[in-house]
Amino acid sequence: MTSPEEKTPPAMEIPEDRHYMRFSRLNRLLHVLMIVSFISLALTGMSLKFSYTTWAAVMSRFFGGFESAGYVHRFAAAVMIGVFITHIIDLFRRKKQDGVSWRGFIFGKNSMMFNKKDLQDLIASVKWFIGKGERPPYSRWTYWEKFDYFAVFWGMMVIGSTGLTLWFPELFTKVFPGWMINIASIIHSDEALLAVGFIFTVHFFNTHLRPEKFPMDTVIFTGRMSVEELAEDKPAEYAELVESGTLEKNLVEAYPPIVIRAIRFFGWTAVALGLGMVGLIIYGMVFAYR
């Protein structure tokens, strides 16, 4: 296999105060809202699920009691649904702006849809992990980023639909039998537990705790990454930008250090809450699960 260094053009000499713009302002805003709403859902939802434990009772008092925690939970759910709908609307806007067919938009080279290269990168990554090959030249989206992306669609379909069923049981039982409420309760609870466990472990590791990203990857908050980081982290995307002559068109001014410090504080607060939640869940399941 040809090494990434042989495929990647030499890094261009770009001033340090010029960074590559990777995410738009809307992308960043939606992600921040999703972080806040998801953590709120996790804290309130898990305090209700493990309500028989001491830590859940203490956590619920922070929200004003279990009933108030339920109100916060539903408000956060409404915010997340709003984020999801806004993203779908933005996809239609971008498709119209690009002037391509839906087939071209969904299966295009830089789309979030899985393709043959993702399978090749996965196989190459496993070989790299065990020292049998080089690090694959990742493109704009890696296979694990695409998995995280579509996990949101799965979550909105499964957790969102069952959550709405529990929120408006009278409405849904006009169409479905009453026992569906019990089924919805089980699915909502267990799938939410799975989502919390995945996001606060696998997703956190992939985005922040990998050696090349540790201790914090701020690109989703700033939307910016240095050209050097782009060439190292996404060599295939970097090569494409250089060859097409569009790299410099996507360069913007880097944020000042004080902004980065504020962003890191927000990011580490989210990571600390998430990892702490995982610890409490493990404790509840090992020593007090019912």
C-alpha cells in the first residue's frame, strides 16, 4: 500500500493566523445546541431511569426534583428535535444551492453516505492499528464520522418516536393499542442508555481522546483547523484542495487565544459531565440495578 506521505503534496507555507474553514456557523451552532440538549437529556433521563440510587436522587434535586427533571427533559427533547429539523431544511437548501440531483447530492464524493473508500479505510485502519500497514489517507469524512452522523438519524427515529409516544400517550393510543406505551417505555429507556454510553465513550474517544487529538479537538466549535493539521489528519482532502487550487479560498483568520480558552472550557465541561455520567451508570448497573 502506498503511504499517505507519497500521496499527499508537501504542506503549503500558510501564515499561522490563517486556518482552513471546515464547518459553517450554522453547523457549529447546531452542534453546540445538540451538545447542550443531549447532556440535559442524559442527566435528567438517567436520573429518572436510576431513580432508586442515591446519586440519581441527588442529581434530581439539582433540577428541582424528579417532576422538574421531567420538564427539563422534555424541553431539551424539543430543542434536539428543532436541531434535527433545522439540519434537514439546511440539507434541502444546500442541495438546491449546489444545483445537483438528489442522487449526486447523497452519493457524491464528499457526502456523508458510506462508500467503497470507507470500507477500504476501515480495513487499512485495522492493519495500521496492528502495525501491518500505514495510516490510510482519510478524506473529508472518515467512516467513524459518518457512523456518528447516521447514529443521530437512528436515535431520532427510535428514541425520538418513543419519547413522543410517552409524552403524548392519549394521542398515540387513539391509533395504537395501549400496550404499545409499555413497549415504547422499554425501547426509549434502553436505547437512550445505549446512546449515552456510546456518545460518552466511543464518540468522545474518536473526537477528543485519540492521541493525535488529545486533549481536545476544537474544530467543531471553532469551525477552523490549521493547514498543517488538515494535511496530517485529512491528507486526501488536503491533496484535493491543493490540486484544485481552492485551499486558499477557504482560509480564514484564526480565533484569538482567549476565545480558544473559552471554547476548551465549554468542551471539557461537556466531556467531564459525560464521563462522570458513564461512571455513575456503571455504578448503578453493577451495584444497584433493578
